[in-house]
Amino acid sequence: MWKCPKCGREFERQGQEHYCVKPQTIDEYIALQDESVQPELNEIRSILRNALPEAEEHISWSMPTYWKGRNIIHFAASKKHLGLYPGGDATAEFASELEGFDVSKGTIRIPYGTEIPSGLIARIARWCLERYSK
């Protein structure tokens, strides 16, 4: 067993990743991530802010979330990629444009160091807003 020195929780694996401190804002979420991925997280945030100016920023499911009456879209840092979570309907709708990305069950994985498809992300975000905020 391994005990996290920050929160005291015990885990089976040494150094197991988890959230000791639950961020309350997207700024806090990004600040808690590895410095090497913070620029990419800020880029995704900027894309979503510009695409969804009427949506509110929240933390939901421990992830940065854009909300307007309900959750519209989430994003998060993972070990090897940025995750964008627009839902299964969105990944099906944009399947042809998402060829070449690792996509499954409403998740789009963008490997770190890969160019972020800002136009596509903005279109997906707007589609999600129109679809989910009704």
C-alpha cells in the first residue's frame, strides 16, 4: 500500500495518480497540472471560451466544464493526452472530421505535442451548445 503524503489516502500502487485537492475553478485545475501541459490546457480553454462565450465555466466530474443549463463539454489532462469530452452524439456527428484521432464513447484524445485542431474543437463545442442546452 502507498499513502499519499498530501491527502493521506491509501492506494495499492506506489504514486497512483488521483486528485488530493479538488480544484474549485478552471484556473486551479490548470495550476495543479504538470507545467509542461499547462500551455495546451490554456489553449483548449481559450478555444472553448471563444466558441462558447455564453457558457459558464465550472468544475464538474473533477474536470473543467462549460455549462449552460447543463454540462455542454468537458476537457482534462491525462498522462499522455488532452481529453475532450463532448459526448457520444458529438463524436458520431463529427466522425469523418475526427479520423486520425483516438476517439471512443464521447471522448477525443489529443496527444501532447500534437497541433490542437482549434477550428474543429470550436465547431464541436458550438454543436454541443446547440444540442445540449435546449
